[in-house]
Amino acid sequence: MRPHIDHVELTVSDLSRAERFYDALLPLLGFDLRHKGRGDFSDFDHTEIDYATADFSLGLVSPRPELAGEGVCRRKPGALHHLAFAADSREEVDRLFAQVRAIPGVRIRTPPRCYPEYTPDYYAFFFKDPDGIKLEVVHFDRRGWFGGSV
């Protein structure tokens, strides 16, 4: 089996606010909003918005009502630390940075720069969504770093 993530679901505090943010962000990252879906799952006490592609889906999930006031802590066991999206080039990272920083509600953590402590050519920027979920756009030669074995 080749390692491949099929989907990730993020629980957000305010589904409407998160939907506005991700509706602005995800088309920049290759998602087509025509493939966005919404479902109410009363048996599981949540509503979900799904942004689907042929390769990967990202879902936004409403919180359980009794947990709605809790904040994000990415260092808490079981939490998502951050989610990274791959760019095809450094130039694309720079272009996306200019577009992402204009999205209402975004909080830029670091502008694009090299992170040689990760790999010699690791180039990325980090930002947070309105809930404080840390996101990243990155470019590096993953195949070259792993000897073409990925």
C-alpha cells in the first residue's frame, strides 16, 4: 500500500465562519467549490461540510454543543498539530502567500522562508484559520529527499 491520506475532518467552533474562510482558501489550493457538500448527521450530533477532490477531501465538522466553547490546543494529545498543503514551486508558495494573507480571518504566523532544519530546500509559510488551527503551504523536493522512493 502506498501511504495516501484520503480525507481529514476538522472540528470547528462556528461552522458558518469556518465555511466562509475555507470557501476563500481552498480554491487557491486546487479545490473546486462545485464539489462541496453538506450533510446533517443527527445520529452523530453534527453537521459536516465536505470539500472533495479526486485525491483528497477536507471536511469541517460542527462541535458537540457541550464542547462548542473550547479552544484549539494543537499540543494537546489527540489534537491536530497542523495541516500542510504542498505547492509545486517556491513561486507558488509566494503567490499563495499573497492571496492567503488577504482572506478575512486569517492569521499569518510566518511569511514564506526556508526551513533548512527540515530539509535543505524546505520553503513554507504558516498561518491559522479563525479557530486557531495551524495550516501550512510548503514546497520541497520530497521525492529527491527520499531518493525517489515515495
